[in-house]
Amino acid sequence: MFEKLQGLLGKESVEESVSPADIARDINALHQSMDEMKQYSLDTMTWLADEQERLEEEGETEIAEELDDLMLYVQTVFLRIEYGDQSVRPDAEEKIEEAGESVDDVLEAANDSEGSE
């Protein structure tokens, strides 16, 4: 286990020391990256929803429908960050429905939080 952690932290060998501060710094950087990815997912879902609406208005329904799969894929990234890997497991669909986290729900919640800031 310790060797795996050493590898994740970019240490060459177990002899190299890893301080708690090193671990805390790396974990903090990981959390920041996750926050950035979560925001990127929200921004991407918003853009895709807007683009889908535009395409439907222009009569490009076939292309607009193809965006559904892409939106679902991006939503999966968001849900994994928000709820962990449980959100992409076999019974995840039921859990997501219970949580009310459709693409529209996620976008609405994001817009509500931006409006309250």
C-alpha cells in the first residue's frame, strides 16, 4: 500500500521520505482538479443543452438527438465527482432518479446557485 502511495506521489523509492505535508499538498491539488472538472462538466452540459435547443429550432433534429448521448456521457463525469463511483454502478439509475439528478436538474441547480451568489 505504501509503495503504491509513493508511486502516486511521484517518489522513486520507498527510501525517499514522504511527509504528511507532501500528502496533504497532493490531496489538496487533487481536490482542486476535481472541482475544476466538475465545473467544466457543468459548463459543457450547459453548452450542449443550448446547442441542442438551437439545432432543434433549426430543424436539425437528428444531430440534436445525437447530443443526448454526449450529454449523458458528460453527466456521468459530473455524477462521479459529485456522488462518487456509486453513481455509475448497476443500480445507479435508481439512485440518480431518487436524487433527482437529470441533466436538467443539474443545470437548474447550477443556475440557481450562480444566481444566489
